[in-house]
Amino acid sequence: MAALLLLASTAVGRDIGPQSQASREQVEKLVGLWKDHFAGADSLQERRTAFRALMEATPGPTRIQVRQVDADGVDAELMWPARLHHPIGQRVILYIHGGGFSGGSIRTHSLLAGSLAKAASSDVFLIDYRLMPEYGYPAQINDALTAYRWLLDNGYRSENVVVAGDGAGGNIAIETVLRQIQAAKPLPAAVIALSPITDLAATGGSMATNAESDSLVDKARIETLRKTYLGSRSPADPRVSPLYADMTGFPPLLLQVGSGEVLLDDTLRLADKARQAGVDVTTEVWPGMPHQWQLFPSLLDDADRSSQNIAEFAIRHFADKPQE
């Protein structure tokens, strides 16, 4: 019985280990930078500009090659490791950036994307989808779906495609795959969602219990995003909030979230619902990590660690594994 319980517990979550003092100090420095850049940035456009300025101060990716792509009207960059033996076009991670449906870009997420390309020996397809307030729902999901289907139409087999995203991008990634399920179309090998917004109704208990520990996201911000993104549409609509969707038939799913995020329960409740629907779910709760910590490997040692876990998860699920 003890062995069975151990197996069950490892299926529920992956032990990350305690946060080190060095990690706490690194996070404190990052949060300070974040606050400095976002001070006085209240509107969606101001926050978009602040996010861009913050990320432009970080290093860009190295040792990768990049090609600009028009994916049936969706701007994208296809990047891959600058290694001669890398078989371009065999494996790909479709990455959908976060930024509250209103910010983020190829530039803000290029360092993470480049890191994943090298660690997973894979192409990474990083897209620029339409943003609100200029474009509301469902433009963002439609663009991601267009990009996914473009990959399938241009030589990538679905079993060698992993769909990933963070924050709002995690929401879009999950909803994109749910639409493929509903249309009975080919599904990716796996999905990776980093601190995804799964409940635009913001009913998770951590919206309140982690309000003090999360200095980057709060319930009021989620409600502002919801109103602009959805208009009069219900936030409990499963087509906008994956928490309310039927997850039956969903591909293997990796979820990462920081222990102090207000989005913690968005992740954990989705994990439970997906697991109950028979989905193979891996959940990682990272002690002390702030929202979008994976974007900052130049500042956080744990960003490198978490990105390595993401790459290893992708490799495990690609049909064609990288050759050593």
C-alpha cells in the first residue's frame, strides 16, 4: 500500500526541493526591477511598454539561428540551435508568450525560447499573436490555432509538436488544443503551461491567500484583463477559461507555478480536473518563484532549472528523440 501511495503522490506533483537563500535574494532583486519598470504603468498600453522595456534590458539568446516566418498571416520566428548536426524541421515547440493578452512579444520571450531550443534540441516557433485592447477574444486563440496548423501543413508531424505558453499564453495554449480536440484534428505530443490563467472568473482561493506574497499579479489585474478581453462573455465559458472545459482526451500536460503566486490555484485546480479526466499531468510547484520567473535565466538560477525540466518533458514526448 505504501508503494501505491508513493506512486500516486509522484503522479500528482514533482518535488522541486526547498528554496535556497541565494534563490530568495535573486528573486528579491528581480521583483525590485519589475516594480521599478511597472511603477505608474496602469493602462494596458503602459504595462505593455513597461514589459517591453524590462525585457529589452535582459540579454538576447545566443548560439541559435533564426528565420522570420509568415504563418498564414501570423508573424513568427522559427529558431533552432546553431549546431550543424541539428535536423531542422523534425521537432518543434510552438511557444505562445504571456503578457496578459495585451503585452509580450517575440522579443520579450526570445531568451526563453532560445534556451528551450538548445536544451530540447528542437526548433521553437515563437509567435506574435494579436493583442488587446486592439483585438479581443477570440483573436489570440485563432492566431495560435493558425500557427499550430501552419506547422502541420509545413512538414512537422503532430507527434513531434509540443505546445507551450506562460500566463495568458498558457491559457491560449490549452484553449488551442481544446479546439483541436473539438474539431477531431491531430493533437500535439504534449502541452506545457507555465502559471496559466485557467479561470478568468478569478475564483481561486490563492487570489486572496497569496495576495500579499505576489507583487506582480493580483485579482484586480485579472478582472481588468477579463473585462477587456471578453466584453460581455461569461468568464466561466469553457472556451475562454480551461478550468471549466472537458479535458477528456487532452495530451500529456506539464504545469509549473510559483508557490506564492495568486495563480497557484488556477494551476492546481486545472491539474486536478485534467487528472480526473484521465490526462497524464505533471505538476511542479516552485517555492518562492514569482510569475514568469522562467523568462529570467540571467537573474535566477531557478529559471535555468525550470527551463531544463520543460525541455526534458518535451523530449520525453517527442516521437523522434534527439540523437546524443
